[in-house]
Amino acid sequence: MEFALTEEQKLLQQTVREFANSEVKPLAARIDETGQFPHETFRKAAALGLTGVAFPEELGGAGFDHVAYTIVIEEISRVCASTGVILSVQNSLYCDPIYRYGTEEQKRRLLTPFLRGEKIGCYALTEPQAGSNAAALATRAVRKGDRYIVNGTKAWITNGGVADAAIVYVNTDPARGEKGITALVVEKGTPGFKVGKEEKKLGIHATACVELSFTDCEVPVENRLGEEGEGYKIALSTLDGGRIGIAAQATGIAQGAFEQALAYAQQRTAFGQPIANFQAIQFMLSDMATEIEAARWLTRKAAWKQDTGARFTLEASIAKLFASEMATRVTHKAIQIHGGYGYSREYPVERMYRDARITEIYEGTSEIQRLIIAHWVLRS
């Protein structure tokens, strides 16, 4: 693993940072306040190739590697966590499984327009009664000829309110447990497919996170991803990559909070001098910088392992666990350094603190990550 970024990766980082500062940052507070999905920003990100970062150019992707992908998500999340996770879901949770498991026809129809950012995708696994226990899906699909009839409800689906297609995990054979789960791509406008209530959340307000419902929804067999019964395998392998995206998001949130706290500490005076001169503040800044650097390299290591083609489940869980919990600690300290102003919405660290908390929950809670890590450690 090379620690130095390539010239191509450095140029990408510079380009994305400029885009984040000029196009994403100015809207971050407003979309947090209104909850409005940033359609125009998404289109501009697509023009830069950020909706299909680590995918072949011949399919419509940008042709970078997964280390570059973590750079993109970190830089965007540094100024707006909502936009960061919108792009993470597009890349990791929707496009990646179709690229790896889809047929050539499916890639042409259900992947290329999404890589180009012409369409938006989402990943529908979680249900009201099935989160960490993904094998307990209640959404049913019964095959009738060349169609699946789908009935059920999905919850907490990021991008779901605006998505043109969803990868929906359904139970086609409940008696077989996890081996009875199948992945279907359900397109917007399919009769019986409805967008439900938008979730009112602590943070990441602009992600069109909704409930999806299916009532006698007829999905063509040609929209099945992989074989019947392979859905659980597809879901879990997809989450490995998704966790790297969330680790990058958490690192970006923390980096943004650290930069705000550092600048504030150098400007704010108390007892006749900048508060950055006080050892208590210096210790907090030192801890923040150290933890961010550790999270960044754990994340990039996981992405590097993914690029080698080897299994990267352990590395992804380690990166996601550490980076997400680190982001909560760092944003907590950022508010502390700001004092009372940190509790005010006039300063972005308040938003960053709220946004950071979800990274410990979605795409596998910290507790689930610890179970995965323990499994790999004990089997070694």
C-alpha cells in the first residue's frame, strides 16, 4: 500500500475540494434547515464524475479507484454530510452491486444512467422490524410467470424520496431463512410502488430519507439481481463497500469540525490572548488531529484492500467503527472549543455534531461492527 497519493488522486482531491467549497458549502446550512434534496448540486457533482467514481469509463463511470472514492466522499462530507451520504449511496449501495452482479443488459439499462448521474438510485434493505437482523425481512415477493408480486414496507431509505430505482431486498422463500432472500431492482413508476413518509431526523436532513411501500407491485424477473436466493449475499457484500463510504463520510465530518474549531481557537480571545494558547484547548486539538489522521488511513487501507480484489470485510468494519465513533468525539470537542457559540446554529459545528451521530448507526451499528471484527479475529 502506497501512503502517498498519486498525482491523479491529488488532482482529484483538489478539484473536489474546490467544488465542495464553491458549490456545496454555501448551501449546507440551508438544506439542513429546509430538508430540501440538493438536485442541482447532484447534477453538478455528476458532471465531475462523482456519481460513478470507481467504475469503468466505458460504462459511464469516472475510472478512478476506491481510494479516490474515499477522497471524494471525505471532501464533500467535510462541508456537507447530507451531500456526502447522497453520493455514497449512489456509488456504494446502488451502482456497485449492479456492476458486480448485474447482467450486461442490466448494466446498460440500470447502471450506466446512474453512473452518469442522469438518474438517482437507492438501497432498500431495512424494514420497521428488521435492521441489524437483515435476515428477518417481512417484505414478500411471490413469482408468477415472468413477474414477482411484491408486498411490504421498507424504512429509512436514503435517496428513496427522489430515486429513479431501488434495489429492494425481498423474501421469496421464508422457510429458507437468509437463503430465501432475493434482490430486485424496482423502478420508479411501477404500479404498487409508493414513496411514504419522510423521516424526521436528528441530522443529515436533506437526504430524502423515506419509507417505501409495495402493494401487489409487479416487478419483471429481468430486474432480479443475481439468482433467486442470492439477495442476502449481495446485501452483505454491498455493505462492505458501503461501510468504507461511511467511514470516509465520518472522517470528512470530523475534518470539517476540526478546521472550524482550529480557526475559532485562533481568533477567539480570553484573558487577553487567543484561546489556542491555552493548554486545555491545545490538548483537545491534538487529540482531534490524531484521531482524524488514524481514521483517514484506516479508511484508505480498507479501500486499497478493496482495490486489490481480496476480501475486505474486516478492514471495512474496522474503518467504519473507528471513524464513526471518532467523528462523534471530534465534533463534541469542536462544540466545546466554541463554548456557547458551538451550541448555536449560527456556527456549522452544531450541524456537524448532529450529522456525525448517524455514522455510528447506519450501514451497520457500532455493535454490529464489533461482532464482525470479533468473528474475524477469533477465526484467525
